[in-house]
Amino acid sequence: MKITFLGAAGEVTGSQHLIETDSIRLLLDCGLFQGRKEDVRPKNERFRCTPQKIDAVVLSHAHIDHCGNLPGLFKAGFRGPIFCSSATADIAALMLRDSARIQEEDARYEARKSHESGHRAQPLYSEEDAKKTAKLFEPVKFHEWTEISGTARLRLHHAGHILGASIVELELLDVGEWKRLIFTGDLGRRNQPILMDPEPLDRCDVLISECTYGDRLHPEANDVKAELQRVICDASSRQGKVIIPAFSLGRTQMLVYLLNELRNQDAMCRVPVYIDSPLAIRLTDVHREHSNVMDSDVQETLKHDDDIFDFPGLTYVQSQDESMALNRTPGPLVIIAAGGMCENGRVVHHLKHTVSDPNNTIMIIGFQAEHTLGRKIVERRQELRIHGQMLPLNAKVEIINGLSAHADAGDFRWWLGEMLKKGGAGQIFLVHGESKSATALAKIAEECSDLPPVIPQFGQSFDV
């Protein structure tokens, strides 16, 4: 069996791993590389495999750095099945169309800017490519074996990262011998709202594991519900607004679920809450449709609450006019808006209208990358540049930990330790992480493997 690492190798984005035996070629994930356009565009445009010769894709989950170049693969000639969980298929269909729309809008904008030069920017793929790609999805049930061919079969297990996220288990016949390969996708954390816990697996011949936060421990989790209650009620007492930047997939649904829990417990002050993201609204509908793969707390709540993503006082905002009207609406109110790192999306407009008022609060609930507006808010810079204007940061800044979707070093130690109890792994490859995190996780993973863990780089191949 030959494994070639075509993305998320020595870096975090662009997850794509080619598995070849003497009878089948499979691609694990097909994600977009993310970063500065001039750096990632060449990688996203060119496939280092032959799409027409790929027999099937197995998709771990629907984040864009794992699924985002599937329409590009289709455009380049791939026509095989894409195996994934049912929730992943539905989420990915929305995410890919949204990605295509953004690319087409960016291309039109760039075309207007470069009209005089004659250069015309092109999207990587169109919305039509995304729609056709979605028709290739082959949803499979968790914990049940699915035949890919006479020499390959797969089974999915809960990864606990986002709804539908899967740990992929493959059994492959190669040169007369069956081999077992496990791919973590992105491993989540235990005891997160809504999500099933990541599931430990038995011994395997090959383990391909992500290592995003393999070099650190997440800050100790706050009681997120208690913190939400405290921050919102405090702002309400000042008649202020609470602005919460949140990614449309995952974080928004978790927040709404926790606020619904507070309302069910009659522990929440009666403040209007607005979800300002059309994509988040569509994704929340998908979450409703797949409540059967949510955790036991959700199942218990559904016995007395038929919609865990709705409560009196909650409004889902669709149109741009409705969104803009919120900036003229006096507090107290809560706005959960798209743009997790405050770099784009509707949240930027809301920040522009709220950061200068000390009665308002900006609530940060996730990691903010260096140089982003979100990081500058976390650092409590005296002034912020928003839409070309320098504005004083007078609003209160609250940081709530506890909703990270990625496993940290402690989570990996637990998960690998559980695998070791069941025999460990023959060979471990560490992907989807920067050098520091991969090196740190390699030290943890050594005890679980018969061989030294390998940290592959882009384009490297290994025979196992």
C-alpha cells in the first residue's frame, strides 16, 4: 500500500491523502488550501494526482479545508462516489455552494479592478460544479461496514469535531493481505455541547492523525452557560448590545443550543437574540434534520423541547436590510453574526457600530489568528481599523473559553492511550499541523506505535 500526502502535510489546511493498493485508488478528503491568495492559488488549481483515476473519495467532515476542493476535483474529471456521513453530505453541499458563490463574487470584483489590464480572474469552480459534486455524495451510517469494492470497505466512527465529523476506518486488500488504516479527520473533544464524544478504536496497521493542537492544552473551560448568562445580563443592565462573532458552522449552533438551555431553565434575562448569517440559518436547519446523531443531552432535551435551536425572543435574520436595521436598534440585544475572526461577514458591520460605546460588549468565543481584527480586539487595542476608519475600542471585551472544536495534547494522550490498550498502531503519520505541534504530538504518539511516528511533508509518498 502506498500513501501520498497531497495536502495538510507540514501545514494545517488542504487536507488530501492518496491511498493506493494494487487494485484501488482512494482519496481521503479533498480540501482547499487556505491563506494568502498568491500562496495557495497554485496549490488549489493543480492536483498532484489524476482525478479521472481516483476510484472514490472518503470525506471525514464538511469544513472547507477538508471538502472545499471537491468541485475542483469534479471539474478536473473525477466522477466516482464520495463516501461520508449523512450529515456531512448535507452540510458539505451547502458549504461548497457557498464557497463557489464567494469565489464567483471575488472573481467579478477582481475583474472590475483589473479591467484596464485585461487580466480576468477566474473562480476555481462554479456553483454549478458544486451542485454536480453534491450528487456524488454517498451517505453511509456510522458503525456499519460499507463496501467500496471487493478489495476495500469502510466504517465511520464519531470524531466529535462538528456535526457529522467522522473517524474513517478502512480495510484494504493489498497483495493478498488485508490491512487496516484509520484516519482521524479532525479529532474533537469530549463533553462538548451537541456533539458525540470522539470514539477510541482498536489496533490498526496505519494511523493518519491530525495534530493541530498537539503541542498545547486548551485554557481550562469556563462554565460556558454561566458565562453567557453573566455577560448578557451584565450588558442588559447597561442597555447595551452584545456582539458575538461566530463561524456559521458549529459555533453558532452550539451558542443557540446553550441559550435555549438557559431559557428552558428560566435562567436567562429576557433579551432579544438575533442570528445574523443566512448560511448559519441553512446549516441550523441541517442540524435539526440530523438531531439523531447528537449526544445524549440533546436526546433528553428533545423529550420536552421539540426545537433545540429556537426559543421566544430569538430571530433568524435573512436579508441585508434586516441586518443593517439592527445597527439602528437600541439595546439591550444580542447579535450572533458570521465572521468568526472578525475579518469579513456581517459581524464587521456590527462591530463598526458598537466598539466605541462602553455600554456594549464584544464576546470572543474562539481562537483569533494573528493580525486579524478579532486578535486586536482580544489584545484590547486602543483603536481598531474597521472599513477604513480608526475607531476607539471602548466596548467591554469578554473572552469565553470552552468551545474549541479541536483536540489538544491531553485529548490526544487519552485517545491514543485508549488505542494502545487495544493493541496500538503499526505506523503513525501526523498531518494537519505545523511543525511544532507535530513534533510535540510525535512524542506522545511514540508509546502507541511499533515504529517512530512520521511527519510527512507535501508530496511525500510512503510504502507501508
